Amino acid sequence: MKCTGWARSNSEAHKDEMNNYTTKNIIILFSVSRFELIINNQSNPTRQDIIDKIAGVDALFWYSYERLDDEILDAAGSRLKVVATMTAGLNHIDIDAFKRRKIPLAYTPTVLNKAVADVAVLLALAASRRLRESRIHIEKGLWSGFGVQYLLGTDIENSTVGIVGFGGIGQTVAKRLKAFEVARILYSGHREKPEGKQLGAEFVPLDTLLRESDFVIVSAPLTDETKNMFNDSTFAKMKPTAVFVNIARGAIVDQDALIRALKNGTIFAAGLDVMEPEPLPIDHELLELPNCVLMPHIGCATFKTVAAVAELTARNIILGYENKPLLTPVY
Ligand SMILES: O=C(O)[C@H](O)CO
């Protein structure tokens, strides 16, 4: 049995990390199930690199945002029995192609909720307390000492926080926010969730959320409906003191509109773990904005979480190969 894994690591350090903390468990799991594991250690494999190497595998362990579609499934060939993506997001996958071919497909919801929610809170605090600007002040010698008006930020205590997309990650963010004694948690989405009441969160229309929130945190999946959902008109509805956080997918935001909103003071600040494109070019305008805190899409990147996500992916592959029900099937 052959299974191929594709890492998206783009630095030697990241690769070592993968090897030490993630691949070790996977190798053990696969070897006891008598899989031959072909590990791709190539930094930034191109689509063609992937296509060239996956012919004849029984399973794909997908750790990449490369589109997973008919072309890839054709390249893998008729032996392919199961595919598992090491992501909670599914926007890079043509799910219909899997359904048509009846190939089991697994993903990794839930296990990364806490790590990603932590990053949402981290970015909310970092942006509201002007972390990037503060660092610039120190580096450039602009720190002139104590000043009553110096680098004032906005408080999270007693604030209204709006969460757009109240799935597992959004709900975990709400749990964490309790510790900060926020005044209200609002959420929007397709429907009211039973967990909302338990968490003391109010289901409101998006416009209400935008108008009333001091922090707007996006944790919705990227779909045709959410693509560019944050644009000039959405930002215009937000408070000029609002902090915008995105830990979901960059394409949910019209990034040029966000840059305008940050430059013009339409909103106060932003914290982003995701952007477009990824990796962000080093001369991108987002990097020049003092009121924008950026992280390179590492929401789930803790040693423990990545290991758990990798293990779940491997277990799904083994189950799928043995024709058993997947732990976390996509469909
Ligand atoms: O979809 C996911 O799993 C997250 O974006 C982690 O990278």
C-alpha cells in the first residue's frame, strides 16, 4: 500500500519541525498498518511536482492548499482509495469530484479549534493595543518616554465582539472572550445555533453585528457566498474604532478595500492570520500599514495541535483504506 504526503513547508526550520513532531507519529501509524509512506520534503512543491509523483498511490495525505480536483485524482490513478486533507477548511477541494468518484474524503475539524481561537484573541489584542506600531516606535527610536496620550489602544473589556461564522472555532473564540469580561458577544451566520444561548451570545443580522461591534472576528468558511464579503460597503458599516480580525481565509476579504479602510480610518486596526495571496509578497502594501498585525497563516501551528491534526489525518486514511467509516468524513 502506498500513501503519499505533501507538505507545504517552505523553510528548512519548518521542515525539521514537521519531521520531529508530526511525521514521527504518522510514520509509526502507517508502518503498523503496513503502508509504504512516500513523504514529500520538497519546499513549495509545484502542482506539476505533485502530479508527477503521485501516480499509483493508494491514498493521499494532503497537507497543502493546492487545489484537490479531478486533475489530481486522475494523476493519482485508479488505485486511489482514500484522501485526507490536513485542514479544517475545504475551499481548496472539489468535493463533487470526490462524490462522483465515490472516493472517501476526510478533513480535520474540531482538533484545531482551540489553537486557532487562541490566534483570533491574540490578533484582536495585538491589533487593538497597537503591537506593530509599538514595535516600530522602539525600533526607530520614536519612544520618547511616558506620555498620557501615547499609543492608546482600545479595550476588550466591556466591548461588543461580533463573530462572523459561529462554528467550532467561532464558539471557542466566544469561550475565550469570557475571560476578558466582554460586554456582549454577537454572531451572524445562516441560522441561530443552540450553543449561542449557552455561551451567552446573541444571533443578529450581519448589518447589526457590523454596526454594533468593537471587534469583528471572521471565522466563517470561504464559499461563493462569503468571498469578498468584507468590502468597502461592509467596512463602511463598522465603527471607526473597530478592530477587524480574520483567521478564516483571505479571500473572504476584499483586501484593497481593507487597506483603504485602514488607511482612511474607516476602522481602527486589523489583525490577519490569512491573506491573499499566501505567501504575501514582501513588498505588499499590507505590510506597510502600522495598524495591521499580520501572521503567516499559522492559526493551528502549535506542536501539539499539528501533531493531533496529522494523527487524525493518518487514522482517517488507514480507516478509509480498510473500507471502514472515517472518523471525520467530509461527506
Ligand atoms: O483550514 C485549516 O485547517 C487551517 O487554515 C489550518 O491551516
